[in-house]
Amino acid sequence: MTNNENQYTIYIRSTKESIPVNKKEFDAYYHDINIYRIRQQRHGRCVCPASKRLTCDMDCLTCPFHRMGDMRSLDYTETDDEGNETAWVDEIPDDSPLLEDIIIEASEMKALYARLTELMPEAIKIGEMRLEGLSEDAIGERIGIGRKTYAYRLKKVKAVLEKEFPDIF
């Protein structure tokens, strides 16, 4: 390396040593670190001064310049103008379905199942065999009718069920 190339160093904070490198190695090493550091600074989690930016190794938890920033605990509380205190955890929407929706859906599925077995009793067996990975010809042989026959019947049953249960299909 020439003297011009030796002016680049990479500082290893854990061992407190500087390693001389060329420009290409320097840029490659600090590329991801700079992107990460800038992102952390935008969120207020890094207050590293410009004079110390080359000591960054993306190990924020051990860095003396690490701050909480905009990442707060769910137990963090805020007080509004009226003095009401609310925790962030209280404002998380509950995405779980309501019990009455589950009951309605279960009753619809029972009605669908009953109607399906009424229209074509072998449809459930066909579905189970499809889940096992059997081909349409093998399924036809097992239930004792031709592949085209049961495919035609399934198509007709599906059309009837689509009319009777439009929310499911």
C-alpha cells in the first residue's frame, strides 16, 4: 500500500484498535453501518456526534450514544389536555373475532356441511382423498364412478351451494 492508501482506518470498538485499510475496504465496511446509523439518528435512538461516527459498529446496546428515541414500552403512558392518562397498550386494536361471529360462522359451516352431504354424500370422501394427494382417476376408482362423472357432480353441487351460501363462496 502506498502512503495515500494507508490513511483509511477501521476502528474496532471491542478491541480498541485501528486497522489500516484501503479506500475500497473502508467504503465497503462503513456502507451498511452508515445507513443503519442514519436510520437510528432519524428515530432519535442515536446521538453520535460527527467526530465519533467512525467508531460506530452497529452494536447500539453497548454504545454510549444510544438513546430510547421513539421506541417506548407499551406501558408508557401519555396524559392528554384533560389530565387523562392512557397507556399505549390500551390503544392496541383487538383483531380477534367476536364470539357471536364465531358462533354464526360455525352454524353456517354446519348447515353447509349438512347440505353438501345431502346433495352428494361422497363429496366429503372426495375432499379427503384430494388432501391425501390422490389423482382424480384414483379417486374415481375408489368411489366406484368415473372421473368425469364425479367432476360433473361436484360442479353441479358447487353451483347449488354458491346460490344457497353466497357469503362462503
